[in-house]
Amino acid sequence: MRRHSVYLKGLARHFLQGNYGFFAVSLLCASLLTSSVSSIPSALFQTADNLPMYLTQLLIAFMISVLSGMLTDGLTKIALSVSRNQKAAFSDLFFAFTHQADHFLLVELILTGITSLLHIPALYMEYLARQEVLTSLQYNLFSLTWGAAEIILAILLTLGFRLAVFLLLDQPEMSPLGALRQSMQLLRGWKKKLLYLEFSFSGMYLLGLLSVGIGFFWITPYYETTFAFFYREVTGETRGQEN
């Protein structure tokens, strides 16, 4: 599995040569859009000191996360073009909004819904901390431990759906549920390699956090393009085409 991971990452580095700049600019635009829109809930509800207002704030934040996921689908589209040695366009960033948007929306609703359910304990603890039921130390300790567990569980629970967005990018007319089902079928026998590949980036993501996010402008293109090659390998597209 390690050799397979090294192989895919090597392909990604090779095909990203000359494309990092464009990818980084696209990522910057996506990040700016996401951060701007993400500030809406707190701006609308600066003092969400009762449960109904707090839940409304969470609902808006959830929908923003879904839309942000659709922007990330655009980055995946760019990575797929790079892996095929095709010229990527800035408009690819908004592909999920302009090509059967309802299909991408439903897939992101399902995937974001799964991760959001895992986040409920953290939200509840945050609410208790706001009400001063918990001390800062108790809340911070819980956030650290559950945060790590949440990431691992999210990867495990959505692993079978990892190729759904790729399938929609190649076949926007495919139904959302059809993409999710086909992803699970394609990944039969590949999940261990996929899981290893996912966790092989954990060290890089830690470095990205330590760099105050700057490192992600290199890590994200690398990550997305590596998984584009994984998708193409699983579907059999890359046989005899890498060279």
C-alpha cells in the first residue's frame, strides 16, 4: 500500500508541474469566497443566546458548508483536468453550480449531513460552554479529543462515497444516488488502499496547520490531484496512459 501511495503521489507531482500557480489562485478564490460567506451566521446572530436562535445559526452554517463543498468539487474538477494533462479553466471552479447543480447539491447534502451528525456532540458542548455550564478547560479538552475522533470517523463513514463527486464530474447526468452507489461498487477491494492514501496526508495537513494555512496552497493541489489519479486508476482509465 505504501508503494501504491508513493506511485500516485509521484504522478500528481509530475502532472502538477506548471499548474501549481493556477491551482493555488483557484484555491485562494475558493477560500476567500468560503470565508466571506461563512461569516454570515455570526454576523446575523451576534448574540445567539437562546436555543432557537442558536439552531437557526447552525442551520445556516450547514447550508453554507454544503455550498462550500460544491466549490471544493470545482477544485476536484481542476485536479481531474490536470491529471489528464488537459488545460483547466477558472470556470471549472464553479462547475458544480453550472452543470446539473441539483445533483452535486444532493451529494453534498448527504456527505455534509453525515459529517454534521458527527459534529453534534461538539456543538452541544459549545452550547454548554456558551451558557457557562462548562469551564474553558473542560471544553478545550473535549474539543481536542473529540475533534480528532470526529475526523477519523468522518473519513471511515464516507469512505465508500469517495468517488461519487468524480463520477458526477465525468457524468453530470448521473443521478446523485447512482453516483453514490457506483462509488461503493467501484471501491470494492480498494478501500484499504484508499484509507492508507487518506491517512498518508495527515502529516502534511499537520504541517499546513502549523504554517497558519499557507502550506495548504501546496498541499491541497497535491492532495486533490493524487486522488484524481486514484479515481482514474480504479475506473481503469490510466492503464497504459501514465507515460
